Amino acid sequence: MSGGGRQERLVAAALWALASAACFQSLNTQADQQTLAPPPSGDETAIDISSMPIQLDVNDDSQTTMDSCTKVRQDKTNILTAYCAGCHTGPSAQGLPQFNFVLDDSTLMTAVWNRAGQAPLRFVIPGDPEHSALYIRASTDMPPIPTDLSTARLPSATLSDLSVLREWITHCL
């Protein structure tokens, strides 16, 4: 073993010891017995966001609502239009199951997907995204990976998009 390699390791160990000692702070053993001082009176500013309107269109600040589900429904429609409607609307709807009602909320809540060898599954169960076929498929395997390597995969919903779908199914149906 060369002397230079040993010296480098010793220097590195010494630097690590110094750096690690600087990173630790002493433990306050009486922290559980201390009380926090109340905030100074008169300095608080309370903001009541429950009375603030929700802007529906980022380009038009005159369109607002006080119902958060109105915005969620609007966003849900935009998401399903962007990611799903291209294949799941109209007479030439694709996919398994083949359905053409992805933008029809009432049909989504009543239609059942009869899967071979498995229990039937409703597309949307109000209040239950984990058992709603639309949410399950959107969050796991939609759009499908093309079998033809020359075909680009279609974009899929983002986590933000999925959170909107989840909110819609949980609270806004």
C-alpha cells in the first residue's frame, strides 16, 4: 500500500471527524417542560379563506365560484378530455373495456365493467376512488404501453391530475 493513499485516508478521516462534530447539537433535556410564549396580542392577521372566491379560468378573473367542487369538476373534465377522450369517446372508442362515455358522469357512475374471471367493477363509485375502475386505470396503466416499438406512448396523467380525479370521486359526485 502506498504511503500517499494512507495519508489521504487519514486526512479524510480527520476532516470527517471535524465535520461530524460540527453537525451535532446538544440535546435540550428540558424541552418537554418548557412552554411556548403566546403570540404578542394585536400582531396577528387572520385571513378567512372560506369567503374567498375560487377563480375558474386562469385567463379570466371574472369567472369565480364559492363551490370548490365546481373547480374540481371543471379540472376533471379538462383532464379526462386531455388524457382519455381521444380513445374513449365516440363510435370508434378503443380499449378494453371498450367504452365511449368517459366524459359522461352519470354513465361512469352506473356502468359496470364485466371482467373475465373477476368481479364486475363500476367505472366510478362516488366516495371510493380505490374501487373505481377509472381512477385505478388512470393511476396504474393508462395509457397502455404500445406494442409497436415505433409508436410513441401517449402522455399519462400527472400526480396532480390524479389528485383532482381522486377529489372529484371522493367529494364532488
